[in-house]
Amino acid sequence: QQQVKQSPQSLIVQKGGIPIINCAYENTAFDYFPWYQQFPGKGPALLIAIRPDVSEKKEGRFTISFNKSAKQFSLHIMDSQPGDSATYFCAASYSGGYQKVTFGTGTKLQVIP
Amino acid sequence: SQTIHQWPATLVQPVGSPLSLECTVEGTSNPNLYWYRQAAGRGLQLLFYSVGIGQISSEVPQNLSASRPQDRQFILSSKKLLLSDSGFYLCAWKLSGSLGSPLHFGNGTRLTVT
């Protein structure tokens, strides 16, 4: 029940394309859904996050779509660039307890020129 | 602003040797602190977390241990390393008691056990 399932495992798109990464969760107690971006040899960094009372959030070229009833959320990268090539992790957490963050397994994105 | 420091950046250690990785956070008080491990090409595995000085919770039983001797210092240790301990170790902090606050990661330590 603590799992967050992420797909696809890897993704290759052309520059300008719109890669979409999907995540699904089971625990309805989760109330915070961040996405992290990780470049090789670096720690993950927060990219964008959403709460379940919002169905969509945009920050620049990055958009999270959230479907509470389906317990799914996704990341869309508009006009993708080679510099977006990285590994992306979705995550989920809840405010209670020690605020454990549960991560998806990651998606390695490659944007080719 | 808050910053997190993690060192060393890379480490090569023989099997059976001890380990000590250190992480410090600046610019905040009483953060939640976390140690994660990332195997090559894989996801993030939570190893330990701490909500206060001397308070350590373990997620995965293994030959690693963690300590929090000061509010903003988190140490990952081992008495005898195994080959399977190789990986990318990440320290992270999070505001305690804050609704929906993100994790902030250090730049990690690449550990190779030979």
C-alpha cells in the first residue's frame, strides 16, 4: 500500500516532443506528490509538486496532471530540450508520522536533438 | 537559505573496512534527516531517518547504522563493509512538521566496495 508505481522505465523523444511519465499510488492518505529530476552524479532536485485538491499544476514547461479518483498522476514536459535529459522520480508523502517519502522507480528520459 | 553538505563525493573501500559518511545541514533547525541508497540505474531506497537528535529509525536491516549527534548532523556508518554496500548514498533533509514540504538532497557519495 506504500508503493508508488512509475512508468515507463525509459523514454526517448525528439527535441520539441512531449514526454509523459505516469505514476500510480494506493495509499489514499498521501497528500503531497512531488516530482524530482536527477542528473548523473547528482542528488535529485525538486522539480514540481502538487496536492490532491488540485487537478493540474504548471511551472514553465513542466505540468503535473492529477486524477484523485484513479489515484494517478503524471508529468508532462512541453517542448522538451536535450537539457531535460535526466532521470525523473515521482514521489508521494503524507503529513502524518515522520513524513516518509515514497519514491517511484524512476524514468530515464533522453531527448535527442 | 538552507544548504546541505555531504562528503566525501567518492570513496573506494575494501571489503571488511569501516565506513563513515557525514552530512550537515545549514540554515534550518530541527530538520528531519534521511539517508537513501541508490543502486546503479535504480530507484531510491530509504535506509534511515531521524526526527531529532539521537532519534534514529531504520527502514532496512543491514550492517549499516546511522547516528545524529547534533541537530543538523547525520552520520552513516558501518563496522565492516560488504560488496553489496556499493552504491550512491544520498543524504536529505525536510522541514519537520510542515505540510507537504519537499526533500532536499545532497550531491551524494559514490561508494565502491572492492
